Amino acid sequence: MQSPSKENGHLLGLGLDNQDGHKRITQAERFTVVGGSDETHGRMTETLVKTYETLDRRGKSIETVEKSELRDIIKENTPS
């Protein structure tokens, strides 16, 4: 039996460009994305999924990664 994860970090994406009246919320174990247009919401979700994939590959977590490295990872994983 595995012990429960001691990670408590959680990233939040907040979209402010929604003008179509839809309420978008995507919740995952390690992140939440709220609001935004369909395009923005999708981009933020993709960015956070890829960010956690990169952290996992590097053997790091939100609690152990340096803020500057996390910023770089998010920037690298943001779709253009």
C-alpha cells in the first residue's frame, strides 16, 4: 500500500476574457482552471497539464521546484 501524497501545492488558472456567458471550470488533482473564453480556458488547461508532466519528468513538485524554474516551465508549456 502506498502512503498518501504529501504534496499540497495546487495551481490555479484564472481566465478573465469570457464574454459568452459560459461558466467554465476544470478541476484536476493538482490544478484548477476557472473562467475565460473557450480558447483561453483550453490554453490554460493545456499549459497546466504539460507543466505537471514536465515537473514529473524532472522528479520535482510544486513544493520543491524553484519559483524561477516553475515560471520557465509554465512559459515553455504555454501554447503559442
